[in-house]
Amino acid sequence: MNSKVSIPKRRFLLISCTSYSLVNFRGPLVQALINAGLEVHTAAPGLLDDKKTCQQLEAWGAITHDCPMQRTGLNPLKDIITFQSLYRLMRSVRPDIVLGYTIKPVVYGMLAAWLAKVPQQYALITGLGYAFAGQASGKRALVFQIVRRLYAAALSKADKVFFQNPDDEALFREFGILRQEVPSQVLNGSGVDMAHFTVAPLPPGPPRFLLIARLLGDKGVRQYANAALLIKQQHPDMVFQLAGDIDSNPDTITQEELDAWVKEGSIQHLGWLDDVRPAIADCSVYVLPSYYREGTPRSVLEAMSMGRAVITTDAPGCRETVIDGDNGYLIPVRDVDALVKAMEHFIDRPSRVQAMGQRSLEIAKDRYDVHKVNAVMLEAMGVINSGVDNEEEKQLNPIPGPEIPRIS
């Protein structure tokens, strides 16, 4: 009598700095990995206490683990504890593949995977954040030098590094953070689940504007508030909504600033939203005046998937999402006057809201569908063979459209 030999599943460990992002941002990736036949392990700080996230991950078939980690800040003792915890986890789980995203999971995840002799190690750079945004002076310059060295040490161990825009990839090469012998690949962001972020009808009446972001200066929140105040002097009925909470980042908006904007009537603050879809459905135009080093901003992709025109900056990550004058407007960073002018285009020509929103939807379908993005990533890690021969699906290509001047 012949007995079948059971081939053990390959084990995949996905490391995040926040528990909720494993479902909210990487849920389709987790499901794709499980559907590909892998045993998927997930790790994040406080994950086991986040019952809602744990229940969803376990319902899909993933295994959950806690990992002590501070999302922001450079505390050597706490970061050593994070590294040791990840190393012990990898020695216990024995993953075949490790993928870390955001800075600390990348830095300490890659180093721990190398020490634990994990066969395949991948890093996903989803944006460069505080250390790389703005002028490199004072505290930011010191943080940049530390982060640069940590990244360089960690990424030298990676089998491949994924980026979400070509500017970040070029910067890592230029500064020697990513060695020439380490391969890299640019993805079309994290993608967007178009079955979840479905098209919503535009609200009636004049255009309504929305920004969803962590309340950071580098996200352009102050520029948005200032532009709203200027426009309401001429158009007092215009609505400017802001969703998001004050952050632990050194560049955070203060409570006093936020209270002043609300009191003067320029901003309607929606707070933290577990589900942003109702807020997007209630807006006509999505605005992200960021000069943060975005990977590819998810909120913009979600708004595009729901058929919204976009105003964003000609900054790394943001500029890839908009064809100026086609599905929205690109403006210079930190330029309140340009932001006001872009908003006034929609106020004076409301028919453009519908037309540009339709183009956003078409671009999202073509380039940013999460299943297309994940298939490219899984194939690059050797998890699947997608059979995609078209290089346009494998690499980031410019959106067809007019040549747009770029601001350094």
C-alpha cells in the first residue's frame, strides 16, 4: 500500500510596525500568499492585543505573533529588544521567506533574518518619512545619518528591495544606501482593493474637498488649512474636511493649531476613521498637498478607485498618481497659492470634477489594482509564476499623458 508523502508548506513571515496595517494595507497580500499555498506568519507590536485584526488574520489562515517595537524614535535599548525578539521569532518559526515593510521591520527584520539564516529576505520601502523629508538640518540631519547607515547595513542582506516609486529607488542608489549588487524593483505602490473601494456617486452641490492623513506638517496639512481659509473668504459655503489624528512624529500638528482651524470654521475635523469610504464618498475632490517622502500614497489610490479627482504635489510618490490636467492637478510643494488656484479650478468649472474623477478610476483600474501589484511582487519573490510576459505589468511605467515638469 502506497502512502502519500506530505510536502511541508513553505513558511512566510510578514513583519509590520503596526498591527492594523496587516489587514487594512496588506490584507490582500496575506490572502494571496495563503492562496499560493504558503504557511503565513504575521508579526507586529501589540498584534495579539488587537483582537479585531487577529481574528481577521486567523480567519484567513494566518498565524499571529507579537513583536515589541516603537514605530517612531531611535531608542537604542528598545531597538535592541526589537532585534532580539525578531531573531528569536525567526529561530522559532523557521521561515523560508521574510518580508518587512516600513523602516524598523526592514532594518531589524533584515538583520535578524540574516543572523537567523533565513533563506530569502525581502524589504519593501513604502516611503521614506521624517528623516528624508524637508531640509536635512538639525535633528532631522542627525536622524537622516543614523537611518541611512541602518538602512545600508540591513539592505545589504536583502535578496531584493521593492520600492513604490522610482525617486526613492534612485535616492537609495545615489546615497549608497542600496549597493549596486543588491537587486531592486519598483512596484505600482501597494495597490488598491477596487472591490472594497468601489465607485461612489458625487455629492450634490458645489465641490467638497477632503484630506486624509496623519496630522503632520510634512503631509501639507497646514497648507491645506491655509488654502481653505483663503477660499472661504470668497466662497464661505465651501466645505473642507480633514480626517486623521495628531501623531507622535516630531513634525506633528499641535492640538492648538487644529482647534484654531476648527474654531475659525475653515476646517471640519473628522478625527480618526476606521473606514474612510464614507468620507471619500462625501467629497468631490481629494487633496494631498504632501511633501513627505510618500511611497505611493494609499489615500490617493483609494480616492481614485472611488472615482475622485485629485490635487496633489509634484513630489516623490505623489506625482506618479496624477496626470496634470487629466485626472487632477499637480502643484509645487509648500505652495498655498498654487493649491488655492487648483481648488478654484474645480469651484469655477464643476463639470471637471466628474470628468477627472472618471479618469482617476480608469488609471486605478489600469495600474493600481492590488491583485496586479501583488502578482508582480509574489512572482519576484518566487512564490508564484504569474505567466505575465508584458513588462508593463512588471515594472512601473509613466502614465500616458503630457510631459510634466518635475520639481527637485
